[in-house]
Amino acid sequence: MNTFFQLSERQERILRAFLDVRRTYSLGEVSIEWVIVSLCTTLESACVELLEQLLHDRAKMTTSKLEGRLIASQRRDMNRTWMSRLEWLSKGFDLTIDRDLRDELLTLVELRNAIVHKGHAFTDRQIENYGTALQLRATLERAFYVTCRGVEFDLTPKTADVAFRIARDVTASLLR
């Protein structure tokens, strides 16, 4: 059974950006690493935009100085990390994604962080806790088709496919 839904302007803009990334990747013009970084950057920018819009709309609805000051004092922390963004969207605006998609998104962000900061190796922060490092490595190998050797890794074309699916699903379910 097909389920149709209306895309918001934001979702359409994001999905068009992903299509451009997919097109350039398919033509061999960009690397898998660039795809991962680009998708994550686009998602982060859109999530920040959504949160800011919701906060702005909320500020217009209230005359409470206390509420305005509380939001102002927390605003920076709301956008500090993906976990804080997702938490504020959930608790403040009832916007959530399912747990599995959230975990995939956070893993994708960890992969992006490793790429940006170390190239093809996990960051010092990612490996400082042995249990967490092994869990990240196992998830990347199993779900993202990443080949790991110690703290280094290689990406595969399937890694890009998984990243595109996660980015699309997050856009469809959260970034309205």
C-alpha cells in the first residue's frame, strides 16, 4: 500500500539538495567521504533552521518574560549537539524520530566526525572508551558496510547508499 504525504518547502529543498549530491556522486565527481559530510551538514543546517523557526514562532505566541528569558538562556545549548537538538525537538515540540533511525543518524554523525577530524580513522574521543569504540565499530561494519582495521576504516559504495537512506528518512520524518 502506498502512503502519500505532502512535503513541506523545507523537506523539498533538502531532498533536492540530496538529489544533487547523489547525482554528483553517481557521476564520480565526489568521494564517498564528501557525500557523508555533505549529507550530515545539510541535515544539521535544516535541523537548526527548524528549531530556530519553532522557537521564533513560540516567542511570538507568548507574552511571558520568564518564558522568553528561559528560551534565550537555553538557546545555545539547544543547538550544541545532535542529541540536544533531538531532545529539545522532542520535549519542546513533540517532534521525534523512531529510536532506530535516531541511532542510525547519530552513528552517521560519528562517521562524519571521524572523516572530518581524522580522515579514515576514529578520533581520540571516539576511542577513549573501549566499549563505546567497539560498539561504534561493530555498528559501522554491520549497518554501514565500513571495513575497519584497528582505528582506521575504509568506506564502500554501500556506505553511501546507507547514508542517503538515513538522510532521506530523517528528512521525511523530522524536518517538516
